[in-house]
Amino acid sequence: INSKAGSYLLKNPKLIYKIIKLLKSQKLIVTAKIRLGFDKNTSLKIAKTIERAGADALTIHARLASERYNVKADWNEIKKIKQAIKIPVIGNGDALDVKSASKLLEICDGIMIARGAIGDPLIFARILNYINLSLRCHYKVTIKKV
């Protein structure tokens, strides 16, 4: 916030649009990660701006920047955005175990895990195992080493 980057940009959707347009003009794959807003929910407007700018996917952390981790992530907002835009939506916030991660996957295209992996790097393997078992091997999800 102090460097006028990250969550601070939620205050300036026009600048977010310009940044994504510039990156896309270089033929790059561009994804964006936002929170629901800075101190009020502006997520739908910003999500549509990001889509219009040409982003390839959007990750949504389902809290306001001002809330930090003091409140539960609002997955209903992720669901609303998923229904309103066409690009893939990745949910973030309170996916702390297999159960919560699988619930979040029911409303969006993918999940991002942050705090859930602190002290528990095997969370990813457990989630992949659960997904693969749930899909009854119709599809196999794997982690690609880079």
C-alpha cells in the first residue's frame, strides 16, 4: 500500500486497465489477483475492468484489503463474479484444508492456497488426491514441476 502497488491499485481501476492492456500488447499471458476492494466492495466493477482489458484469468481474495484476516472470506462474492465474467476465476481466502478447498472449488475454476500451506506443504498433495478420488479417475490432476 505504501508503494502504491498491490491492493492500493484497487482505488484506481483505470490504472489496472492500462497495466493489463500494456502487458497484453506484449503478447503475454496475464492474470490478476484482487481483493474484494480496498475499504468497500468494488470487486465486480474491477473484475469486469480486468476482463475487458484482456486478462486471461482472475484470482479473487475474498476479503477487503482493509480487513486483513479479521473476517471470514466471503465466497459468495467470488461466486457472483464467476457468474458475471467469462474468464477463469480462481478463489482465494480460507482454503485451509481439503474440506474447505473442495467447497471453494465448487464455485470457481481453481483455488489459490496461501495460509493453508504455512507449516503444511503437503496440503497440496492431499487436495490433489481428494480431487482425483472425487473425479473417479475421469480426469487426472497433477502438479507439474518447473
